Amino acid sequence: MARRSWAWTLLAAVLITIGAILAPVAVIASWSKTELTDTGQFVAAYAPLANDPEVQAYITDEIIAVINERVDVEELTTQVIDGIIALGTGPAATDALNLLKGPAASGIENLIRNGVTRFVASDAFANVWAAALRVSHTQLVAAMQNDPDAALTISREGAVGIQLGPIIEEVKAALLRQGIDIASRIPAVDRTIEVAQSDALPTVQVVYGLTVTLGTWLPWIAIILLAAGVLVARRRVIALIWAAVALALAMILTLSAFAVGNVAFTSAVSQTDLPVDVASLLYETVATDMRATAVAVLVLALVVAVVAWMAGPFEVPRRLRALAREGAGRLRGSAERHGVTTGRTGEWFYQQRVLLRALIGAVAAIVVLFVRPLTPGLIIWTLVLAVIALWILELVQRPVVTVPAERALNVTTEP
């Protein structure tokens, strides 16, 4: 018998450990699946980047760099002025026009930069950005499959980039509307902003695809393993507490990993390709939802640990439960003395109290398991409402009063 108990305890420990280890992977997999299937959430997460000054400055610099590569403003200015001189100007006018070549080129470049800056900072750019995100949402999957038409590309060398072509076309149209006719010389651009370079990225691409595939089932596998570890344990309440603690520790490690990952990501990105502040912002945009989910699961684990402790066979929780029952009994007795009673309905509630308590717990569990997004607020409110429901049940239930047989016989035989 002792060996069996030890074996079951060991099995419970193994199941709980594996479940806790899988929990962080399940958080990432669940987020990945959501980002690739929920267009609204994807746009909501990435659309605000268009309004960030650091991103706007970076996009502006990249667009200006592309325009300068494709359009030689200084040469065009020189050609125009030389054309005017060729029409016949005096020596003084010719010298003056030659002196104007440099300032004229600088003026046009500043005019183009100001036009690009105004467009990138405008609501029109934010709308174009959001619309492009919505339309190209499925291209994230295409990028993972190395689709050459995807807006987000991953090369065989592991370079990750975002295509500038569609954005520059909008900038070109905006410059022309502002009367900057030189923008008509901007050709179609096939250029990608490289945001990361790593030989390991193709491997990560494969792992990411697998993670997305498991996004639906991996959270349930982790939950089933944790639940199985509790069910096979000899002392289930203690096992539930330890499972909750293990899950909480896993989420704490996950949150720590996100913090370390930010430093690692920004260090791995070359500053010549992507500024550190922009790289950090991109990482935070990706990690925010995963961090929020990890915090929610951490809160859930702590709540489960506290609830299990309160329901356990420990001295302090037993006294607290007895105090709560005594308070409810006094309140119920006071109401009955004033003529307020639940009668037979209360007696039925009392007879079915175990089933009703289980039902309240099941409803709370269903809310936590299926309502998304999972947030600390959702968990806390679910707990509060469950406690209120249990308290109401304690108040309305009415213990069945049985009359001893001898007393009932005396009552029936009285004249």
C-alpha cells in the first residue's frame, strides 16, 4: 500500500511538473494563434505604431533615403539651371544662377522632407497603415511560408523585413498633391526595411509554424496534465495548491524571460538597420499581449491556490468556514424570527447544496477557460461573483428540521 501511495504521488508530481513547463509555451502558442486568426486584434495591436514619433521618424528617414537613391535632386536642379543659362543670360545672371544650384537643391530636398514628414505624421498615413494591416493580415502566414508576394519577408539568410513600396507610392501621391512635381520622378520601389538578421530565424520560422498549429490544443494539454496530476494525487487539495504554485512560478519565469528577451532582441538588431528605440518598441508591441496573458494566468494560479487553501482541511480555513456558516445561520435565523423564510425551497437548496456548490464552481471554471481575452479583471470578478453566489446559497438554504419519532407520537395522541 505504501509503494502504491508513493507511486501515485510521484506520478502526480511528474504530471504537474510537465503541465507547468508547458504552460509558458502554451501562452505563446495561444497568442500566436490569436494574432494569425483575429484580424481585429492584430490591427488593434499594430495600428498604434503609426502614431509613435519614433516609428514615424524612422519611416521618414527610410523614405527619404529611398527617394535620394532614386532621384538625384542636385543633378536635376543643375540641369534646370543650365537649361535656363543656355537660353542666353548675361555674365552676372549666369554667375548668380550657378550660385543658386546648391541652395536650390537643398531647398527642394527640404521641401520633400517636410512633405514626407507631414504625410507620415498625418491621419492619412495612420489610415493607410491600418488599412494595409487589415488587408495584409494573412500575409503574416505567407511570410512564414516564404511567399515572395508577402509584405513581411523572411529570407533564406534569416533577414526579416518590411516592404516600403506601398508606403512610398502613397508618399509620392501626397507630394504631388502638395505641388512638389519632382515627386513624379520617383519610380516604383522594391525595397525592404531589414528589421532583424539572424541565422537562427529560419529555424524559428519552423518552430513558430508548429507553435501556431498547436495553439488550439497546447493550452488544453497543459490544463489536462495539471488536472490529471491533481486527480491522481493521494491528497488532492494539497496537490491542487502545489499545481497552482507551480503554474504561478512558471508565469513569473515567463514574465522574466520577456524582460530578458527585450534586451537580447535589441542587442541582436544592428543599429545601422534599425534604431534601438524602434526595435524595443516593436518587441514590446509583440510581447504586450503575451505578457498580459501571462499576468492573467499568474493571477488565476494565485486565486486557485488561495481557494484550494480555503477549502482545504487546514485549521485556519476550517475556522473561517465555520465563522461564515455561523454568520449566515444567525442572519437566517433572525430573518425567520421576523417571518422571512425560504420554506421548502430553502430545504431543497439545503439538500442539493453540494451539487449547487459544484455548479457554481463549474460555471466559474467555464468563464475562465472559455471567455477571451483572459484578464486579471475577469478572474477577480469571476471569483467575487462566485463567492457572492456561494454566500447567497448559504443564506437561502434551510436545514431540514426532523422531529423525533417519540415527540411526533405524543403530538398525535394528545386529546
